[in-house]
Amino acid sequence: MTDEIPLLGDLAVKAYETALQKGRFDDEEIATALGADTTAVEEIRKSLQDLHLLSPSAPGRPVVPLDPEVAEAELVTPLEVEIGRRRREIGRIHEELRSLAADYRARPGGLPADVPITVLDDVEEVRREIDRARYGCTQERMSLQSGGGRPPELLEADREHTLELLRRGVRVRTLYQHTARTSLATRTYVQEISRRGAEVRTVDELSERLIIYDRRIAFIPKERTGRQPPGAAVITEPTVVGYLARTFESVWQIGRPFEVDQQTAEYPQVAEEVRHSIIRLMALGLKDEVIARRLGMATRTCRRHISAVMEEMGAVSRFQAGLIIGREDRENGDVGR
């Protein structure tokens, strides 16, 4: 028998009922009675035999219908026995490995259980702590993902983690920057997890990455000093974690839903928000590289946007653009904001 028990379709049910009336299952007779193709009926017979609803084929013996209640017992009993064995195995794993958890936490150089904020320099250790928090998560994961579209390899690694949380009924909310909408890999990822129940929104600007599990433990990255991924601070102090969760909520409220199916209709509004952000950051006198980093886009792309804004304003220099922006802000009453 195969690992997956075939389901009974309408034609299979009719074939079984016809066999009951005739007292046997003859492929040609059933095909004629149902007006079906003989090959299709042959496949149905095999499926019914797999379900123990028909007797096995044997030379000189007709294939006859069998009792569905007996078939149910024959199919379900081995599965129930296996489920029971698996549950006992799971219980044994929990009991034996949890007994070692305290020793692991108390190891030299380990993460202290009673320290509210711990800074980890080792990226692998950060990942282990995130995995531990994810395994223990029962209610919600909130995350801010700055920097525009994420690399496909990171999305693939996160995909199974996110789907595993969703399967356990955990609420998953993620905030990206508007520029992530232009990434095919990110759109594909968002489409899949959204269909499974995740909620994703975008905003024009995010300051940094943040992950919170069950509003009890938060991860914020250290400042990046080179090409290598930075370490992170692990925070369990309730007041700080609560503050970070409220910060997430305030940004979440102004975010736009990242609905991939409506991407074409939504993008003009998103693009306009990005344009206003560029103008605002230009008014602050920030360099192209800084603006690009703040908005999660490539510097070259950012410069194209800046050139388009300056052309629209009729400005020939960043200085002149700044004067025009300042004048418009004064006229609109935005001075001091």
C-alpha cells in the first residue's frame, strides 16, 4: 500500500455501489454500466483494493465488494499504533533533552538565563538563540526587515521557519520597506506566506531590523562594521521588550498591506510615498548614499530618483533643490516639523 491513501471520487463511489448491486467488480461490466472508460475503471478498481473495499485480484476468483467498516479498521489501526509510538518517542525526546537544558544554559560562555540584555558577537550563537525563541513561540512573531528586497537565499531559509510558525497557529507580522515591492524574490516569498496566513505591510523608511517573539524576547542587531553579518542584543527585560513592541505597533498602523495580487494598483501610491521621502531627506541635506540606505535602495537607483525630482523642480543643483524645497515647506507651513 502506498504512503498516501487515495481519496474516493464520485466515479469511484458509483463504481463501488454498482459492484454491490452486481455482487462483483468486473472492469468491463462496471465501465458499461457507468458509461466510463475501461482504463479509468481499472484504476478505480486498484484504488478501491488499496482501500480494502474490494477483494484482491486472483486467478479464477471474482473481485467482490468488502465491508467498509472492516476496511476502515484495517487501514486506521496501524496508523493509530504508529501515532501512539511517535507520541511516546516525542515524550521521551522532550524528557531526556530538557533535562540537559539547564546544563547547556549554565555552560561557560553560555547565555545567562537571568540577564535582561545580553550582547552576542558570534552570528551563529545569535541564530541559535533565535531558533530557540522560535521553537518556544506560541502566540506571535513581529519583525521589522529594513533594507528593501532581501536576498533569495535568506528568504528561502526563512520560508520554512515562517511556515512552521503558521502551522502551529502563531500570528506572523512583518514590516518591509516600500522598495521591497520591486524585488521578485521578496514578492514571491510574501505571496506564499500570505496565503498561509502571514500579514505583511510596507512603509517608506525603517531604521533597523527587529524581531520580537511573544512580546517576551527581542533581537536587535549590532551596528555593522564590515561585510560580515553583525551580532545582536538579546533582550528579555519586559519594559524594554514592551517598548519595542509598541514601536512596532505604531509603524504597523501606518504601513500599507503588501498584497502581491494588487501590486500594480498599489504601486503608484507607494512610489509617491518614496518620492516624498526622498524630498524630505534631501531637505535635511543628506548625501545620496545615506538617503539610499535609509530607503533601502541601491545608491544608483536613488540617484535616478533624485535626478527625476530635481528635473521636476527645475533645479540644476542639490543646493538649488534645497532652496526650492525649503521655500515650499515655508509656504505649506511645514517649517519646524
